[in-house]
Amino acid sequence: VEGGWGRGRRRRRRGGNEGGARLNPNILAREAKKKREFLKGVRGDEAGALRRFKRAQTPPMGLVVRELRKNALLPGIVFIFSRQGCEEAAVDVLTHVDSLTSEAEVEEVKRRLEIFESRSPGIVNPERKWMLLEGVATHHAGLLPVWKSFVEELFQDGLLKVVFATETLAAGINMPARTTVISALARRRGEGIAMLTASELRQMAGRAGRRGKDRVGFSIMLKSRFRGAPEAFQLVRKRSEALKSKFTPNYGMVLSLLTKHTLEEARTIVDNSFGSYLRSRRDERRRRRLSVQVAAARSLVAGIDPDEFLRYNKLKHKLKAERRALAYLREQSRADASEQLAEMLQWAPVGTPVLIPAPTPPPPREEEEAAAAEAESGPEGPESALPLQPVSRDWGGEHVVSAVLLDDGGRTLPPYLVCLGQDNRFYIVPDTEVRAVDFDSPLDILDAEALRLLDGLRKPPWQAYSDNPPMYAEESGRRAVP
């Protein structure tokens, strides 16, 4: 469409439109106006009306060919991404469009058809003969190679005006046209429907323009039900993908080369392939990068004594091994201490102070409640009558909380302890998770008081848990000591 594309005055910025190109807003405005007018009198099924509007905006192939002839844009190649689509489009044009060839061209096509039938009898059927006489043909992988070669000759001599072809025609075949028409911006692939790549678009659009005849070639992208001008604009702006070599030597290729060439000639042929060229460029970049890194490393160690460097390296490895051994010893010591504490906790009375792991990370709801409690009671937090350590602190690199033992979980196996933390939360933890116990200064809490404090728990603490339950923590609705 003339005037359909605009070019901005500003220069292209980093990450902006290439060359300052922008989509003409009049295109989108006209489409929005048509949509409003179409849906103006719709009552009820708006989704169905919108589908009908999109179908109405998709131009039929007969209309496309008539417009091409009206604007002197023939001969043209129409790319359709299916064999059946090519055949159906050709029949639609023959049904709704008058003959595209003159009487002289019809006579020439008849003469060439007679010569072709004498050489290859039984190939031409009446329908395809009728297409050629009307200046229309199809070109796809479902046709015989000899027939496709005959179609290419007629098109090169100007005796065919429109050829409906699949995308395979865009690569490696000499069929220059004044105009190429791309019927859709997406095609079916192995993983489903996918947009055309920039390389595929340029490959098909590059067929437009005949050398020595046309000063300018035209490429037209048709609107579909799901893709229009914005998608076409984005596809045109994309850069072409990098070429990738599919060259893969195999045993059959090696045998074929060695039957016709010597070993050195075969090696030269392989080295001259596009894949070898890309690999050599990649290797060259890698060599340059490694040489820069080696030079930087040499300048870094230029003033270092080699003996000192070796001594430092040995000390570094020794330090690493000692740290690993220390971590192992710490873990073993912690496991031994946990076992000893678990045995001692069997006889721990109610009110024994303990250190248990703090829940990390705390739930978002509890964070909000803690913030509200701090806002009500001041920056020091809720007041507690438990004479314990600070609410939470680090214990050997671990975040722990001070608590007091209230119940042993009903002596289940393994036992799970019920504690009331300094932060006024109930905790149910395995006895192996207790980090420290203060047997020397237990709090004076009676069993009846402990049971009354446990009344606020939604889950009974004496309920038997599975072998490996999660830590259970619940906000206490009561003060630790009234």
C-alpha cells in the first residue's frame, strides 16, 4: 500500500527502530474505524461478529490477482505454505478472474504443450492444461520434476502471469518475477504454528524484480485473520539470522569422495566447505581470546617468584583441606551433642530453658503480625516474663530462639517437644533439633500452668506425628506467665 510505511526524522537510538522506521498510524486508524463500523449494529454475540470481521478482512486470492493486474504488477509469484493451498488458490483465480494471457501467448503455450506432450506423454491432464492457457500454474513438491521444469521455462519467457508455489521455490530456482505475494506471516512447523523468520521473508521477497526489466521489485504481504500490519512491520524490522552449516560428514560421503578423488583431494574438498569455514573462524576467535588471556596472565605473574607461588599454592590447598576437615568435625560434634541432649531431655522437667532453631523464613502473615505488635508495644517488642536469653541470636552460624519446655509431646517415638518461645510462639520440634539445654536454672512452672498455656494451640501437641514432620510454630494468644 503506497504510503503504508513511514520513516521518522530522529536517528535510531540503541534498541530502537532500525533506521528510525515506524508504522504509519493511518493504517491502524483505518482498521480500527472499519472494526467500529462493522460492530456498530451488533447485538449479543460480539465474539462471533469479531470472527466474521477478521474473516472479511482476509482478501480472497481472486481479488489479489485482479488488483495485481490492475496495478501492472504481473508476472507474480504467490507463496502459499501448503500444496493443497496452491491448488485451491489456482482454481479460485481461474473461477473469478478473466484470462491473464493474450491470444498470441495462448497460441505459443499451445505449441509448447504439444512439444512437451510428444516428449512426455500422459503427464498433462486437462485441468493443468486449462491453467497454463489462462496464464496460471502451480509449483510444489507434489508435481513431477519434468513438469515443474516446463512451468519454470514458461514463466521465464513471460507466458505465465501467476504461479502459486510453496516456499521451496524461493531457494535455488531461476524464476524472477515483478512481484512476490506472501500469503501468510506464519506457517505450520513441527512444533505447531510459528512466525516466519526474517531470513525466510527476505528469501521470498528477494524474488521480486527482474534483472534488466524492472527498476524496482514489489513484495506484498497479505493480511490474515490473526496477523496484520503490526506483525508484518515487526517481521520486516528483524535482522536476518546467522547462517548455520548443516554439513555433517558420514561414512557414505567419505566413500563417495574416495572413489573419485585421492585422500588429499578429499581433504581439500572438505576444508573448502562452509562448515569448515565457520569452524575455522570460531577457532580463530578462540585462539585470539586465549592469547589475550595468556598475555594478561603472564604480565600478572611476571614479578612473582616461582618458588613463592608454589608455596602459596600448597598452603592454599592445605587450608582448603583443613576447612573441610573442620566442617566435618563440627558436624560430627553437633550430631554427638544432639544425641546426648536427646537422652538428657527424657528427664528434663517442665520449665527447662532450651535453644531451638528459629523458623526461617517466617511466613508473611507472621511478619505483618510481628510488625503490628511492635508498633503497639514499642520498639522493644512484646514484654515477656520468661527470664531467658534474647529472643533470637546466632548459635554457631545458625539462627536460634530461646524457649521453655512445656510438654514432651506425649512420649511419642521419637518424642516431639512442645516449647514456648521468648517471642510468645509455641514450637513443636524433634528432640534432635534442640541446640542447648540449661538444666541448672529451670523456671518454676507447674504442670497445670503448662497445660493452661497449651490451650491456645489449634493442633493438640500430644498428637502422634509422622517420622519426619515439619517444624510447627503457632502464635500464642496468651502471655508466657500471667
